[in-house]
Amino acid sequence: MAYKYLVIVESPAKAKTIEKYLGRNYKVVASLGHIRDLPKSRMGIDFENNYEPDYITIRGKGPVIKDLKKYAKKAEKVYLAADPDREGEAIAWHLSFLLGLREDEKNRVVFNEITKEAVKNALKNPRDLDENLINSQQARRVLDRIVGYQISPLLWKKVKRGLSAGRVQSVALKIICDREEEIKNFKPEEYWSIEGNFIKTRKKFKANFYGVDGKKTSLSNKEETDKILDRIDKDEKWTIKKVTKKERKRNPQNPFTTSSLQQEAAGKLNFRTRKTMMVAQQLYEGISLGRGGTVGLITYMRTDSTRLSETAKAEATQLILEDYGEEYSASKVRKVKNAEGAQDAHEAIRATSAMRRPNDIKQYLSKDQYKLYNLIWSRFIASLMKPAVYDTMRVDLEQNSVMFRANGSSIKFDGYQVVYKDQSKEKDNILPEMQEQDEVTLDKIDPEQHFTQPPARYSEASLIKTLEENGVGRPSTYAPTLETIQRRYYVALKNKRFEPTELGGIVNEMIKEFFPNIVDVHFTAKMEKDLDSVEEGKIEWVKIIDQFYNPFKEEVEKAENEIEAVEIEDEPAGFDCEKCGHPMVIKIGRYGKFYACSNFPDCRNTKPIVKKLEITCPLCKKGEVVERKSKKNRIFYGCDRYPECEFTSWDKPIGRNCPKCDHFLVEKITKKQSQVKCSNCDYAEDIQK
């Protein structure tokens, strides 16, 4: 079919969606991401010529480029519609070069959302390629290449082949290692609390020890606690000394940025960061809604802005009025300030249409797509609603100069929470009505010993939050950074928390000693700001690289001479190789520890290290169930006789059979409940804790 215009996007899914919006005069094709990059086999940077990158065609992209040239030759005009960010601008620039497009011809189109209106409007308003965006991406690429290709060979030579270092990943690793050091050095401190159960006109309520003689007092040990208890007369009435009643408002949270979406999806949906971005990409690129056609359901998902367009606000306000009433609609939209350093290049992540209610389109979405869309839509709508209002009450009780305090609250108006429930949403705690000088009775008193706890290890969500707060990395870097440090086995995710491995600790210490700036949070944050200044056209990208490279080059030379080779000794496995009789050892590989024969390379026998559950395989009745890991590092359970027996289960078998159908029972633990369930039927029983 003949066409006049060629539109080049990044992904086939996006191409399919956009092609449905445009007439027969348009052909929409995908570049499948980047088509040119620095070579993998060498540095690819001319240090004598202002760090000029030597770009080459990415291996395997030859046929794609050939097709694109063929399509472009037939078109009157080519539009470059890669994603609206630095990477997208760079892709458009490389395409322009390879297709021989004129520099003075406006052919760059961007859209923050893939809807018919947005796409057609973008094609009516093409612009020139943004040189500042291109230079910013190029500066980051060159900088990352210099760091990676000069530190990584040192790690290969001095520690182990296959290791790597990078700007953001090295900082992330250091943050995780520093937290582990804090936990290791933590010394718990004793403290005590006293809780009292009180009665006022047959209504019970709780209050906690506050202080003595009107002053807040902390209790450090049993002796101090006993002194307080000795002053309390269990038979004497307590006097209400002060009652404070207030109305408190809780404002809705801002619509999502990339990092806040990743954090909330982890907390509410139990999504890994990579999964969140993958599902968000699907929602952005377009979903078929039956007769409604294919449409992008959310705006671009890589953003650090909380800004909403006036059109989006107006439509969301209309929905709030229709679905919830005027009392829920914010009469005046709160002014939202972006986080410091935010580029504000795009809107916040929101639904492309407020009127596209999650339940109305649920039938067209997968389970994960619905969950994430509902989260994004709800937060977007809630951000334009009135605050939740709470009635709060604080009561101070006193006896013999010992003061206890009770805090209560009840929701007066749910406001935005009718749409979006906060993770930290407080529960109603209603106190009985009390006045000053009223008397109450002590029913029971309960002293309790506590010890301070070490700081928690980082989860994916809390690590992203820390990186963002420190200005390290940008929205598009968090997911690949977390993936890289796990893939290199620098850290392991245990119980959804990051722990550094022995290998990660060695790499971190080496980089910390010889390349302190690379892992310095403040240095990296300043570098990010400088790179953002390139994007804003305030500074030349070559100058940024120059300022970094000259001292870095000296550090590399010093490290070459001073770093001593680190030998990671193999641990004895405690049994012999069944093939040659030599002792087996535990080695560290790319995906963690494994058993290997000490007679390598003469004997190449290896075995995975598995955790045995001491449960007979429910399928073959001969083998034993063991814990294994998938390629994506997800735990599953299988038979140790694999491949003879192919039994597998994502849920942990417990060694009992179902009383209804005799299939094996498994342990099913979620945030809400812990159950033993049948692997075949609907039988379930709660786990007694």
C-alpha cells in the first residue's frame, strides 16, 4: 500500500497502536530501540579529539536498518517518534544520521501519551532535534563507558573475570554495604514501656506512660520502671489533667513519578521494580479495548515531575463531581512543588483519560495490568480531591505525679481516601468522652522490656528512595541498576532485602579505596546535576567529561600499580566428586555459589547448591523436595532427582496431603494471611502463629 509519511517509533507494540490512529498515508515502523552504540570490544572514545565517540551499528540491527532505509526512500517525509526523553532523542539523532535526513528539516515528534489526539497533535507540530538532550545522553554514555571500561578490567585482573563497575551501580552497592556495616556494628540498647488499661464509665481505653512531675521521662532499665510502678496505687483513681481536641487534615499525595510508582507498587502490589516498569510500558504503549480500539492508558512512565496538565485536571475534576460529588472535589488545586533537581520534562504518570475507570476496562487487562493501572488512576484522581479530616483527642491522666497519655482519632471526612487508601492509613481509635478533672479507674498495667533494633536492610523500594533522596541516578536508571548488582552477584535478595555477598564486599572495598569519588554520594549527585546542566544548555558536555577524566586517569594508574590481587578461596564442600573422587569445593560464580570439583579443569563436574526440605517428592515418591532458583532469581521447589522427575511448585510443599482430594498441600503466605492450601482443590486452613 502506498504511503506518504513514515513514522519511526521504538517498539512494535507502540507502532501497532499509533498506526491505528493514522490514515493510509502513514506507515509506522519500529527501530527496536537503539540502532547505534559504542563498540563492546573496545573503549570506542577518542581521548585526543574531545572524547569523540566512535559509534557503530549494533550487531543484529543490519536488517532493521536496511528495512528502515527502504521505507524512508519511499516516503515524502520521515517523522522520528522515539520516546520523549534523552535516550529517545539520541535514538532519533542516530536514525537521522543513518537515513541521511536533512538537519534543517523538522522531523522530531514527541508525545507524552499515546492517544489519538496526542499523536495527531504531535505530527502537526514537529520540531528540530534537541542538541542539548543529545549531548546530555552522549555525555552520560561516554562517562559510563570510561568508568566501566577502566575499572572493570582491574576487577577482572585483580579479583575475578566477569566483574564490572559503573557510576550508579557502585554507589548503590556502597549504600547496601554501608548499611550491612551499620547492622554488624549495632549495639542494642535496653528501654522499657508501660501500658495501662483504663476504664471510664464502663468503656475501656489504653494509655502509655509519659513522664513524671509533668516532664517526659524515658525508662532505660527495670530499676527505673519499678520505681514508677511503686508510685502507682492500683486502687486509687486517676485524674484527667488535660484534654486536647483538634481537627487534623491529611492531604492527598502527589501523582506518581517513576520512583514513587516503583516504591508504591512494591509496597501495595508486591511488584519488583523491573516488573513495575515492564507493565507500565505495556500500559503506555497501548492496550486493545475491544471496540474502543487500541489506546495508551497512561502517560510516559519515566518522569521526575508531579505536574499535571490543565486538560487532565479539568477532566479529573469532572469525574470527581460526577462520581463522588462536589464535597470531594478540591475547590482549589494545591500547588505542587517538584523535588529538587527534577527536570520536569514531562507530566506526572497519570491515566490518559480520567473517564477510563479501572473497573470499566478490567476485562481487557491482564491481572497485573489492571492492578498497576488501578494504582496509577486512583492516585491521579485522589491528588485532585479534598483532604481527609480526622478528629483527634489527646488525654493526659495523672496519679501521684505519674502521667500517662492516651491518643485517639476518628475519621470525620474520608476525602481523597474514598479513592486511594494510604499505606500508612491510621485506624480509628476512639476514646470515651472525658473532661478535665474527671476520674478514671486503672484496670491493668503492663510493663514491657524492649531493645532498640538495628536499621533494616534495604528493600528495592527503600533503596530507590535513598538513591533519589541523594540525587544519585535518574528515573530510567533505577531498575537496570538494581538488576545489574544482583546479576553480578554483588548482592543477594533475601526475604526481599538486599544483603551484600562476599564478592560484593571485596569489590566495594576496592573501589572505595582506589576510586573514592566513584562511590561518593555527594560527588555522584553533583555529577548528575552537571549532566542535567548539559541538557539545559548551560554547560558543554566535553567540559564535564574533562573535569572528571583528568583526576580519574591518575587514580586508574595508581590502582594498576597498588591493587594487590585478591584470591577468593574455595570452601570445602565436605564430600567427594562422584565422577573422579576428588574433593568437591564451593565456588562463587556469576549466579552465586555452587559445588565444583577441585580437579578442574581435568574434571568439570558441577552441582547447584540446594536447600533440602526433608520432604519426600509428592510426584515420584523417591526423591526429596529441594529449594531452587529460577533464572530470574525466584525461589521454587522441585525434586532432587530432576530430570528423571519433573516435579516443580512455586509454593512450598509441607509434607502433608489434602484431606479432601489427597493432593499435596503447600504453604501460601501473603501480606494479609498465612494459609496451608491444597495444590489441586479449594481446601485451605489458617497457619497457627
